[in-house]
Amino acid sequence: MERFYIFKDGMQQGSTATRESALDLIRQYQKLETHPFLRAEFSIIKGEEEFIPYPSPQKPPKRKSGMER
């Protein structure tokens, strides 16, 4: 699944499915800026999201009863 990741000053703020919605989210963050000297830098990274499942639990091999010599 293709995603667009939004970063503010190098920290991830969120991700969206389309570039347009990523730009909308950045514009919302920019409206919250209070001082012109403290403006943050925003960037977008386009990437592929992939979910990695946990391996299925396997039973440990059976041990022979008794000790080996």
C-alpha cells in the first residue's frame, strides 16, 4: 500500500493515502504556527507500507527422557 509520510522538523507527524491529503495536513499544521521566526520545516516522503506478520509459534523439539552420557 502506497503512503505519504508527513514530517515536521524531522519528526514524523502522520501518514496519508494521497499526496493531496498530505498537503492538506501540512497546511493545517502551518496554520497553528504562532511566530514567523519559529516556523517549522515540513517534508513528505512517498513510501510503500508493508506489514510483517509474526512467525507462527512452533513447538520446541521433544527431548528424550533421561540424560545422555
